[in-house]
Amino acid sequence: MAEHESQLVEFLCGLDRSARVNRFRHSASDARMEAYAKGAIASAAFIAGVRAQGRIIGVVEVFEPSRDGVAEAAFAVAADWRRQGVGSDLLVAARRWAEQSGIRTLRMFISRNNWPMRQFAHKAGARLDLDLDEILADIAVPTAASLDIAA
């Protein structure tokens, strides 16, 4: 796990200022990124990453679901890899894990000004709700039964 933690720290510290503001609601320092990575490794129910050219280029973290089957999902993709399907690949992995874990909904908390994530949520078919200064984006997790097609 120490190897994964250091890779996650390296990835998060490599995020540009705007990505840090969008993801953490402030321009978090490298020390904050390191502390966050350690906490995520310790507390996330599921973490997946996409690697290319020997480094992590995108990460999704899913945290323990509430009693109503809703789990928080947080995404980050390196600036030079955005709009190339990395987020979609991470969403597929998160949905697959959620479906196997009995989770019905992945919820993203998106700041109002985070247009790339708003577009991502829309593309994912999320139901969007405005809550104060953030948007709740609920992405349904299809179950195997809901995907069955009558023959």
C-alpha cells in the first residue's frame, strides 16, 4: 500500500491550481495533498487509477455508502489527459465496483464553477440538484437485473 500511497501523492501534487480548487474547493498545498492521500488510502472503500507513460493520470475514490445505498465518488484527471476518456474509464470501474457492492448511486459533489465536472456528470447521465454553492450529481448504478434484455 505504501507504493500506491506515494503514487497517489505524486498524482495529487501534480494537479494544477485550478484542478486543486475544483476538487478541494481551495488551492491546497502539497502538504495538504499528502495528508489527503493518506486519509483516502485509509478510508476509501474503493480507489482506482489509470496509468499511462509510467504515471497515474486519473483517479476515482469511492467512500463508504450511506444506509440508503448512496456512496460519494470523487474524480481527478491530469490536465494533459482530460477529454480523452480517462474519466469515463474511471466511471466504468467505479460503477462496476459499486454494482458488485450493492451500491445504487454514486454521488459527486461539484462546485458551481467546475464546468468540466458538470459536463462529465451530465454525460454520465447524472441527476443534478443544486444545494447551496454546490451541485449534487447522482449517477445511477445499473444492476445486472436492470441490464437484462428480454429475448
